[in-house]
Amino acid sequence: MRAATADLFATPFVAGLDYRDAVLTEAEEDALITRIDRAELSPFKFHQWKGKRLTQSYGWSYDFESGRFTPAEPMPDWLLPFRAKAARFAGLNPAAFVQALLIRYDPGAGIGWHKDRPVFEHVVGISLGSEATLRLRRRCAIGFDRVGVPLAPRSIYHLSGEVRHDWEHSIAPLDHSRWSVTFRSLSDKGRTLAERNDRSRV
Ligand SMILES: O=C(O)CCC(=O)C(=O)O
Ligand SMILES: [Fe+2]
């Protein structure tokens, strides 16, 4: 397995990680930020704890409080061109991305170490507003391998395979607001749960 090393100017190599900047124009970025701000965002909740980041899910939502995976509002039309862009970047069919998550991180908000839920497979994120570092870590014999991936505003990243399944990621709180849109496909487990859900509704 190749060691992951951070380089100040290049995107570090970690298997399954893909990154590209300048995938949106500034006008597209402004329009998308306006849409996110107008959406019904609510604070991420986990038991008693209320996160500072504000989120809204479409398609499917994973409730961290109940552990339930449930259908959510359909993706709005204005998101579809961005889903198409995300799918083109990932080399997948846009229809595979059945979930979208909008996030606004105001100053002081971040996201702690985690792997995305196993109901999801591919994860593609679009970054808006200000630069952030996607921090990656993976347990190794002497602690953690660590890598920092700079995410420019208007950039996109794809997590699949090793980086998606073996590494955790997080984003440290920033001094400026940042917005992100994440598109996710379902894993086999997610598809099984989705089918069960459909059956229980007929
Ligand atoms: O804001 C981002 O780019 C990351 C979001 C994230 O990791 C998540 O929602 O699981
Ligand atoms: Fe994540």
C-alpha cells in the first residue's frame, strides 16, 4: 500500500480520493449558496448534542438520533445540474446519486472525525464559500496516518474505495462561512434497506 504524504501544492495520493478545483463559476457558486441559505436548514443533532452546522437532506436521510434510514423530500430541480456535474466527475450515472446533503458551516462550525454511514457508497462533495482542509486519518501500528486535502471554494472531491471505507475524515471549524453539497449513492446495505422501506409502504 502506498504511503499517503501531504504536499503543500498537490492533492495528496490516497487510494479512492479524487479532487478537482474550478468546477463551478463564481456565479454558479453564488447561486448555489443563495439556494442553500433559502433551504430549511436545521442544526445537526446527536442525542443531547446540537452541532453548529446546519443541514438539509434530500432523497434519503439518515437520522443519527434514531439510527433510522428514511425517505426524505425529493431533490429539488435546482440541485439536479450540480448532481449531473458530480456524477460526471465521479464517472457514475447521475441517477445513482439518490441522496443530497446541504450543509452550512458558520464560523466556529466543523465536522468531527467520522466515516459516512454504511448505507452509502460513493460520496461526492462540492465546496463553496471558503477554503477548508478535509482531514483524513487511518489507524496504523503507531497511531494514525494523517493527510490534509485542501478544498478550494468551487472544487469537488470524490471518496470511494479505500479512502471512503478505511479512512475517517473531518473538517476543522473555520473562521469564515463555508457551504457544501454532498451527493451519495447507496451501498448494497442501503439498497436493501431502501427496498424494505418501499415494501413497507405498499
Ligand atoms: O462539508 C463537507 O465537505 C464534508 C461533509 C461530510 O463529511 C459529511 O456530511 O459526511
Ligand atoms: Fe462525511
